[in-house]
Amino acid sequence: MSALFNNYARRSVHLVKGKGTYVYDEQGKPYLDFTSGIAVVSLGHAHPAIVNALKEQSEKLWHISNLFESPEQEQLAQSLLKNTPLSRAFFCNSGAEANEAAIKLARKHTAKHVIITFEQSFHGRTFGAMAATGQEKVKLGFGPMLDTFRTIPFNDVNALEAAIDEDVAAIMLEVIQGEGGVNTVTPAFASKIQELCQAKDILCIVDEVQTGIGRTGTKYAYEHTVLQPDIITLAKGLGGGFPIGAMLGSEKLAESFGPGAHGTTFGGNPLAVAVAQTIVEHVFDETFLLSVQQKSRYLIERLKFSLPANLFEILGEGLLIGIKCKDDVTSIIKLAEDQGLLIVQAGPNVIRLLPPLTVTEKEIDEAVELLTTVMLVPSE
């Protein structure tokens, strides 16, 4: 009997090491990792620069708490904020924590309590982030939710306009709903959100936990839209596997998060910041981002060439790609794993591809070949 709670539907594979885009089980079998730990391993497994950053910092300082000044946090904040409409950063440990901070800041700054979120969204599993999430399966069994979230259909302009009143503090969205099916915000919907936020003095919160840090081929996914967020939240790819989250906010919000307003024991600790700074320096390089865009185009072209358009729809942006299928994809996930390819679902009928941003075209070719083999296998 396991000593662990059974709250994960774990796969039977026991992975023991990784290098680049490959991971290996205890028998030495290689797998192409097109999950990246669910959009986390930005630069692949055991990237030398990250390993060195962690080793060097581990020999100097692990933890001092946020009672003391941190020039390293200041440097990372400046790297994340550069060329954005934002000017302040708060560091924490995860995406859910970053979203909790965003929710608290929006309510405190506006003195209003309603936050509009969207069906099929995912913002985390803490009580506030769970209440914000637009998927009932996440909420089952936990009793009444916080009732100050107003969840409406995604990309529905009429529903959005009808949901706005004087109690609305913020509109909170993912530009691409990763967990909810790789659903992308439409240009018209993004424009309406921006228009309403400006006209009604409503804050715009963009959850970039999965889409940020180069995943869509730009530093942040909101750059693909007209949105000018007041707050964005980050995690996953920011740490490359080391736990760190961040909330970035505009200058007008600074006074609302003064001393004692919010905090964390481990957030922005020296180890996490050293790793994140290394990742940001690599990923935010313009040449690197262009390479992500190029590999995205290549992956999408290969998928469209290999998979019949009448059976499959290709979704997403950058290296957050969905394949929408006619039927449930659970069996495909298992078949791919057996063949040495790790992929993940995004809802019942969407396969999500999340390779490291360092994936090569050769590895893309291998993955598409394996995927095509298991997706086009004749039914018995």
C-alpha cells in the first residue's frame, strides 16, 4: 500500500534522469519528452547553464527570508519587466500562489470584489485560484466556492458585456487556455476586454503561468494581442523545474501592496532566483525567441502534413500546440508512451504538445512520426 495520497492519476513509468528533450526510465528506455513537466522545463533537462547556476548559488546562500534586501530579486524583476507596461514584481513559489497574489491585489487596489473569469480556464488549486477556475471537475467535493468570481463563456462578447457592473474589480484570463483545451482568445474578444477595462476602470489580469517565458514564441503570450495587462502571473517555465512564481504589476498598483499586505517565506529565495535569472537571460534573447517561432512553424507544418485535416485540428501558438481529435485521446497518450513519446491531454479530446523550447527539428520529426503512427492506427 502506498504511503502517498492517491490524488494523482500517475503513469507507471519511473523516470530517473533526463538530458535535453529526452528522459530515461529505470531500465534505460529513452522517451522524447513533449510534456516538459507540463510546460516547465524551458531549456530541456539538465541544461548546463542551469546546473551551473544552481551549483554556484548552493555554495553561497540558500535562504535568508524576505526580511532582507535582495539585489538578485531586483535584477530578475528588471529582466522580467523590461519592455512591458508593468513596473513592479512579487516573487512566490508557484502559479497558484502568483494568481492568489493577483486576486488579492486587484481586490485591495480597487476596493471591489468581483473578478470575471472564463469557462475552461485553469488558475490553480488553492481556494481562491480554484474558485477562479472555470472547470467544475476541479471544484467537485470541496463545498461552496468563493462567490465573488463571475465565470462566463470564453470568447463571448455579449456575455462579457452583460457581466460588467460597478462591482467588477478585474477580468482574469489566459490568452491560451492550456489545461482547458488549447483555446486561444480571439482578436475581437481581446479588443473588447481592453476596451471595457479602460472605459470602466477595471484591471486586466493575464495568467501567463503556462504561456509565459517564451512558450508562445514571444516573452509573454499577451504580446500576440492588443491587451495591455495591469497584472500578469508567471511560474512553470520561469524556473525550468525549480519552484518559483511571480506576479508583475503596473506602477499604479504599487501602494496597494505595502509592507504586511502580502508575503511568503520561500518566495524569491536565492536558489530559485539564480535559476530563473539564467533561464530569462537565455529565453529572452531575440535570436532564441525567433528560433522558437521557427520551430513552431515547422512543428505545425509537419503535423498538418501528417494528420488528415478532416480528422484533426491543430491549435495553439509557439510550442504550446494542441491537436483536437474527434474522440477521447486517453488511449493515444498511452500508446505514444509505449512507443517512447511523452505527451499530455488538454481536456478529453485534445492532445497537448509542450516540448522544451530547445527542441530540435530532428526531434520534432521523430515525435511527429511516432505520434502519427499511434494516431492513425486502424481500429480493431
